[in-house]
Amino acid sequence: MNAKKAPKAIKAVRKILSPMENFLRMESSSGIILLLVAVIAMILANSPLYNLYNAIIHFDLGVKLGSTEVSHSIQHWVNDGLMVIFFFVVGLEIKRELVQGELSS
């Protein structure tokens, strides 16, 4: 690799990643991302791309360790896995507000 091109490449990557890092540091970034993805999913589910959307959410995804295998559709992983994590985080946020935040008094 040319030594003169490396600093330019690093500057270009930093120029791209810096706004993304700033966005992800905001408290509202996760809500904005969630809302954007929900809108995209609703548009895809009600468009001619429905078959592609349906194929993606019903794609089997699994983990295999030795002879043990867990394989479910992406929709199942979201419904049973990610929703548990979501509500766990929401519960932690409510507890924090009750103990230290504005709801403590």
C-alpha cells in the first residue's frame, strides 16, 4: 500500500463515520432507527416486493453447537428473542427513572 494514500483513506473513512458516531450517541437515535425500519417494513409488506419481504422474514436462521441445533425463522427470532431484549431494556429504563430519575420523588 502506498504510504501517501493511507492517510487520505483514513480521512475519508473518518469523514463518513464521524456523523454516524454523533448520531448513535444521541439518546433518540435508537427510536429514530426503529421508526425508520418499521416504516420500511410496512412499505415492503404492502408493495409488489411482498414476496421478497415474506421470503426474508421466513428465512431459517440457526445456531449449531456439536449435536445441538436451534433453527427458527427470522420472524420467530424477532418475536421471541429481540422482543424479550427490548422489553428488558424498557423495564431497566423504567426502574432507573423510578430510582434515580424524575419519577423518584
